[in-house]
Amino acid sequence: MRRYVIGYPVRDGKVLLIHKKRGLGRGLYNGVGGKVEEGESPEEAIEREAMEEIGIEVLRKEWVAKLYFYDHYGTAMEVDVFLIKEWKGEPKESDEAKPEWFPMDNLPYDRMWEDDRVWLWRVLRGERLKATFHFNDIWGKYETPRMLKCEVQHLE
Ligand code: 6OG
């Protein structure tokens, strides 16, 4: 199973999303993130991606969720989600991502992955979750990506 990470810098009731310029989810808003490389931990991967995509050095982060994604064409992804609580540097645009702040209670869900409206507000409120999402075609190769089924479990 392919491993990925997503991280959300949070401060003063706001979340920093990126408008993604390329790769999976191009054109959508998401957290910073990407693939976990060979020999890397998810913790290391989120630090690397935050630096590569928006130029911040992560000083404190919290693991909040494990997400599994499947589709009809064999995609299987395991994603670790972090809230980034402290960092050094001003988030800046790169050729991959344009950072933008949003109030936590007013996220642009209509321009995000369909699963986000199911789980993101819950982790922003302090919950830890494990969730599984089934899509038709995540890469959008044959069909417009649609979420078909979801299961969310609250972790103590
Ligand atoms: P790169 O192309 O940047 O990695 N990702 C998803 N995030 C959400 N919320 N929902 C999905 O539903 C996703 N599928 C992928 C994982 C892709 C980035 O996009 C995330 C990575 O952070 C299907 O290397």
C-alpha cells in the first residue's frame, strides 16, 4: 500500500491550506503533503513536504488521523495526518503549491476532496480518527472521482 502524509498548519482558529498546482488533487485545496519516501518515517515526510511545498520548518506537530483510500482501479493509499502546531518561517508559494489561510469553520469544502468534509472538521476540533474511504476512480483516469462509501472511527 502506498504511504502518504498530509499536514495542516493551524493558528488562532485558522488553517493553512494549499491550492495544489500539480500532482494528485491538482486544482483542489488540501493540506501540505505527499508520498512517504523509501526509508522515511511519516514524521520525517511531513517535515520534508512542509519545507518543499511552502518553505516552513516544522517545530511541533501532532498526529491526528490515519486514512485509508481505495478505488476500483487498484489504488490503495494509507495516509497519516498531522496538525502542525508550531513552525519557523513565513509560508510562501512554490511551483507546487499556493498557501492560503481559512477560518476553521469556513473551509472551501466544495473545492476539496470529498472525504474532507467527513473527517477534517473533527480532527480540527481535537479528535483522533481512523477512517476508510472508497472512491470510484481517485486518479480520475476513467471517471470523475467520487466518494462511494466512508467509515470513520473515533480513537480514544
Ligand atoms: P502528491 O501528489 O502531492 O501526493 N490525497 C488526498 N487527500 C485527501 N484529503 N483526500 C484524498 O482522497 C486524497 N488522495 C490523495 C495525499 C498527494 C497528496 O494528496 C493527498 C498527499 O498529501 C482520495 O505527491
